[in-house]
Amino acid sequence: MRRIVMGAAAAAALAVAAAPSAQAAGICFDPRVPVGATGVVIVKRYSKPGRGSCKPFVGWASYYGAVPVSGAACLNSAGDELRVSYAIPALPAPLTITLELPYPSLAGGHGTAHEVGTPGWSYSEDAVAGPCGDLYFPMP
């Protein structure tokens, strides 16, 4: 029995060590909008779209807690700008977020947040994207 338990523990340790990092396959999008909550979205399974195409994604937003979100990332046909849009359907104020990021740097872009149902409410700052651990926090 002890041999079986030790073997199972060794196999589990080997599987964890051999598995690719969740951060390696994921990304965080940060519009850097000055709102009460950050609007950062965490996407664990992200892959960039090809030139002139879009890819949908699902993730979690750090908006008054962890909130599920869905959106899309689109790379323009020139391959030099990534456009990202997602909705944060949370209370007290559902948001739609858009980012326009230079590609491949993903830094120094434009981010905008619009509060759903409130015309004229938006903020823009320098948007950024990258591995979550490098930006602010590890992926959940």
C-alpha cells in the first residue's frame, strides 16, 4: 500500500512539474481607467488572433470582486494593432471596455470604459496587456 501511495505522489508531482504554466498561456488586459474598480480582465486561455481576424475569449474581471466576462480580441490586417472589447456585467455599474493596443508591444495603448445606461461616461488612459503576474497579480 505504501508503495502505491508513494508512486501516486511521485506521478502527481511529475505531472505538475511537467505541465505548462497557466501564465504562459494567459494574458491580462488593463484599460487603466480611473474608476472605483480596475476593470482588468484575466484570460487564462488566450491565443492571439491572426492578421485581419478576431478570437473570442472568456475570463474574469477584477471589478468589485471576480466577475465572469466575455469579449473578443482582433488583430488588424496590418498586424500592428490589437483591438480588445469586453463587457463586465456587474453591479453597481456594468461596463463595456475597449482597448486599442500597439502590437506586439501591447503597451501605451488607448483604453476606454463606458458605464452601460449612462451616456457620456467614459475615461481613457494608457492601456496595457501582458502576463498577469508581470502586471499586478497571479492568475486565479
